[in-house]
Amino acid sequence: MSKETYYSKEASVLVGKKVVAVRPLAKEELDNYAWDDHNSEKAIAIIFDDGTVIIPLQDDEANGPGVLDVAELEKV
């Protein structure tokens, strides 16, 4: 098993939640992050059944939207 990190511990609150929607951020949401329109095609919100929202970031300082690598992990 891999070593737990700060980020894996933070993300562990997502276990058991169900994704109910994925959508692009609205202009107002982009403005709240001070992100320019050229970043907007990468800016998405992932919404869970309890109202939790994930917005992928390019870094810890939220300097721009980030990307997700959607992949299947090999079973060990």
C-alpha cells in the first residue's frame, strides 16, 4: 500500500460519495477565482450527492484550473 500524504488524507473524505454532476464553471465562478476566459475550457466543477464540490486546480495557490487524468488503476 502506498504512503498516505496530506493530499490523500484530505481527499479521503470523498470515499463513499456519489458524483451527480460535472459541469463547466460559470462566468461568475471564474471571476471569483480571477481566472481569465482563456482558462475557462479546463475549469470544471465535480458535484457530489451531499453538495461537496471539487474544482481541479493547477497548483495549491489556485493560479488556474487544472486537469484530471481519468484512468483505471491496475489491480494488484
